Amino acid sequence: MPAFDFDLFVIGGGSGGVRAARFAGQRGVRVALAEDRQLGGTCVNVGCIPKKLYSYAAEYAEGFADAAGYGWRMPARPTLDWEVLKTNRAQSIGHLNGIYGRLLSGANVQQIQGRARLVDANTVEVTHADGHASRHTAAVILIATGGRPWVPELPGRELAVVSDDVFDLPVFPRRLVVVGGGYIGCEFASIFHGMGAEVTLLYRGEQILRGFDDEVRDFVAEEMRKAGVDVRVQAQVTRIEAAGNARRVHLADGTTLEADVVLYATGRRANTEGLGLEAVGVRTDARGAIEIGAHFATSAPGIYALGDVVGGLELTPVALAEGMALVDHLFGPLPGHARRTMNYDDIPTAVFTHPPIGTVGLTESAAREKCGAIRVYRSDFRPLQHSLSGRSQRSLVKLVVDDATDRVVGAHMVGADAGEIIQGFAVAIKAGATKAQFDATIGIHPTSAEEFVTLREVTRT
Ligand code: FAD
């Protein structure tokens, strides 16, 4: 057995990489982690966290408007100071970067700043900011390099920005065009609209948010339109051109749109370029994502991959759970703890549109395909808060039930705090709760969540 510098070398200090390195370090394993940007990866620096902070910023605007119906008199129309928001966000994220560094040091993980590539199945070369390179050997290598925004080929694509850029736009856009109907595009459309921009969302397909429950998709599109986002489906961008300081977006139907900023949110690709994968025999698929088999093993012995770079469910809690499952597989669980494994069923998720979506389990159409006979329960209502605010926003709650077993196989919500509410119901669904058990649960009154335990109206299909 050759002597290696480390037992585990992790490439990428994002959600999956940091969690795996830290967990391995806690087991007394000799670990190194290379990161060429900031610790915390996409989620902390240009994803979940800054996005949620900006979503809160947008919510205040709704609150100010709603407050009048509750008797509040505002001295003047509140305005957003974009510079203050950016500075405070950067400060808060800088604080998180520091926490990640301390967590790694606390677990005795050696942090190496620089861009890593594989030299052979046990050697990683890291190129540092000053240009010099260092080589490190390890028994096991983990690739957790995540992904990056992808923009299709089209004339003028260099005039568009991507989600990585949007948090630090030098000037707040008065008019914003968002291209893409996935969750990231929809979230930014809602957020920038809430913060005061005029927003047009362009999506080439028939309805935004492909993959979510169809009724939820229709409901959210309608609520976003009611709130003032110009959601246009079956809209295909052909080119972008500069128009003074602005951008002109040309559509396939011959119309044009002008905006200060065009944000492309048309998907992401795995960060696999320049990693030296071919040389060591790590196979990737047509989109560049690393192919893995059981226990996150790549096609090259001793090399593993997880998180967004493998192109599965691209969510932070998934990358974290994968990191922990891999460490238990490679080095065993901590004494007294059960071995963690990965289970991809019933993973809850939220979309921070305004109003937000929370969802867990099967959509109505997926349930019909999987279970055959199903029952669907739904309620579409005006939340109590808006009886005084005057806002016309409505909420939707929906349960999908397997008719044969009475098990609730899907729960979906559109409305305030949907993510917070669905997280709790996800435990029940993961535990196999039946509709009868939902019905036997007493509601908390007055809340929107109580609708989930009082649903009576049924559609059988
Ligand atoms: P990353 O977090 O991307 O980390 C990879 C790291 O590897 C990066 O820091 C990168 O710099 C580094 N790296 C890459 N190549 C190299 C190299 N050669 N050498 C050294 N370092 C390298 N998920 C949620 O669960 N909830 C959300 O609300 C949510 N919102 C999102 C919003 C946006 C705008 C985006 C873009 C993503 C969002 N996500 C959300 C997804 C989430 O951020 C990712 O699923 C998660 O960060 C994946 O973790 P990871 O460890 O696989 O990769």
C-alpha cells in the first residue's frame, strides 16, 4: 500500500464537498479540500442564501402595501437602497464563508486555495492564485465541483447576465427581462418585481416550472401575473442587441422588448471542464455531468463524485446528505450512530416565488401513472391576512392520495410560508401517513396549514 499524503482529497468547497470533508475529518481521517473561490460554493455565495435574503427584501414591499388596510399610514412611498442591500448581503455572506473555514479547521481538514485537476487516480494538482502549482496524493478523491449557469448559443448572448451576476448588478434594473421558466428564473422574476423592477418573464414552453404539479404551475403563473410580473409563455428569444445602455430582446414572433438587464436562467451544466477526467477514466454524460454508480463511485476506481456535478436533484440538502452517506460508506459511521444511506424518495422542495411553492412527493400526474387509482383533495382560498390587506392573492393546498392504500403520496402548496409548512408535512409523508391520519390530526386555527388536515372535497381518477 503506497503512502499517500491524505486519505481523502476533496475537490470543491461547496455544500457537498465541505460536508464530506468535515465528516471525514471528524472520523480522524486525513483530509484535504481544494477550493478556488469562496467556501460554501454556489448555495452560500450565489445561490440559496443570497437569493432568500433578496426574497425577504422583496417581501417588505408587499408588507408596506398590505399595511394600509390594517390602518398603517406610511409617510412616503418606501424605496429600496440597492447599495445598502448589496453591502449587507456581502457582509453576511462573508461571515458565513468564515464559519465554513472554521468548521473545516475544527475537523482538521487541510484547506488548499486554488484550482484543482486530476493528474492520475491518486494525484491532484492545485494551481494557486500566484500561478504556482502543488501536487498532493490521496487514497480516495472526491469530485464535488458543482455546476454553473448555462446560456444557449444565440446572437448577443454576451449581453445577458446569469444568476451569478445578478446579486451585484452595479445599478438596480428599472426593467428586467428574465429568460427561462425554471425555478431560478421564476424566483428572480418575483424577487426583482417585488424590489421595484418592471419584470417580463419569457419561457419558450407551454407553462413555467416544468416538473412541478400542473395545477401548481398554472396557479403560480396566474398569481405572478396578478402581482404584476409579465409572464409570457411560448416566447422564443432569437437575439439580443445593445440599445444605448439598454438591451433589446428580439422574439421569434417578430416583437421586441427593451430592458436594462436581461437575465438568462436557462439551466446549469456540471463543472467538469479542465478537471482532467478523461485522462483518469472518469466518464461523463452528453451534458458533461459525471456518471456514477453505487455509493457515488465514478468509472475510475478510488474516485467518487456527488452533488450538482453528477446532475441529479440539484439541491443543497441533497448534496449534504450525499456527502454524509459517502463518508459513512468509505470510513464507517461515528461510534453509536447508524450508517447513513441515500434515499431520493419524497425529497421536499420550495420555490421562492411570490407567492412561494412548497412541495413533497408525487405530482398528480406522476401519482396517477405510479398508483393507478388516486384521490385528489384541494382547496383554493383567500388567506385571512388578505381580508384586510385587500390583496387579491390566493393560496392553494393539494393532497394526492393512493386510493388503494389511503397513503398520502403528494402534498403541494402555493401560499405564504409554503416551504416552512411543507417541511413538516414531509416528515408525515416520509413516515407513510394515510389520509385518515391527516384527518385525525387537529388543525391549528387560524392558519393556512390547517387546510391540509381539513380537506374533504375529493376528485377520484
Ligand atoms: P457547489 O455548491 O456548486 O460547490 C462546488 C464548488 O467547487 C464551488 O465552490 C466551486 O468554486 C468549486 N470548484 C469547481 N471546480 C473547481 C476546481 N477545479 N478546483 C477547485 N474548486 C472548484 N438549492 C436548494 O436546496 N435551495 C435553494 O433555494 C436553492 N437556490 C438556488 C439558487 C440559485 C440561483 C442557484 C444557482 C442554485 C440554488 N440551489 C438551491 C442549488 C444549490 O446551490 C446546489 O444544489 C448546491 O450548491 C450544490 O452543492 P455542490 O457541493 O454540489 O456544488
